[in-house]
Amino acid sequence: MASRKKTQAKPPPKAKRRLRPQAATGLAFNHAMVYVTDVARSQAFYRDALGFRVVDEYPGAYARLVAPAGGSSIALHCLEPGQRIDPACQGLRLYFEVVGLERFCRALASRGVVLDQPPRLMPWGWKHAYLKDPDGHELSLYHAGAARLRPTRMRDLDH
């Protein structure tokens, strides 16, 4: 009688690990730091009105938030004692791309957010809406799609 060899079932193949693409050598944008007079108030605005998710915070001093799509982040940092900002002239405007811009802006309005400019086609071919955060920093909500990475072609929108 021939002896039967026990065969062991082959282990399942190892799951393939998804490798993250390596960052290109050189400079990579990480986040924007926004200096604010009241971190909690600004955090509530970016979280509750715009949908950011808080990933780190030191209450009253600092908060880091990630955008609801795309993985971009901002950091909110309290002003030092005696420090002042004038957002009208200190050159900060944050840009957030939003698919479904008009719908998103209607949702903001329903939450009491005031837009300085509702969505409008701009001469460079992108739709933009403008608003301010609680400290007066300018925010641009826009939709450009693939045009964001192509050269700008100015248009005369009056004709």
C-alpha cells in the first residue's frame, strides 16, 4: 500500500500592498498657516461651514484641519499678544476647488454664510465665489477642473 502524502493547502497569496507614490524630489506644498484672532471661532467656521476635519489642536492656540476632499490642509494659529493683522492688505487669499460650486454655495448660504460674490464665470474661464472667514481673510471657492493646470486664456465676458 502506497503511503499517501498529506498535501497542505497553499497559503493564500499575500495581499499586494499599495505603494504610495513617492514625492518628487524638491519642494512640495504642505499647508497654509492662517493667523486668527479667535482660534475656536475660526475652527468652527472652517469645520462647520466649509466641512474641514480637525486633525490636531491646542485649544485656544492652534488647530490643523484637512479639507473634505483632496487632502489639503490649513493651520489656524492665534495671534501673539499685541500682534494685529489687517487681512485687507496682508496678501492672503485661500483657494478651494469645489465640484458642484453653485450647490455648495447654496448650502453655505443656508447655514448663514454670506458670500461677497456668488459663483460667477471669470475672464480667465473659471467660476469663482468669494467670501471672508471670521477674521476677514479672503476665500475663493472655484471650479476649474482640468483647466487649473493649463495656461490661462482670458475672455471678454461682456461680448
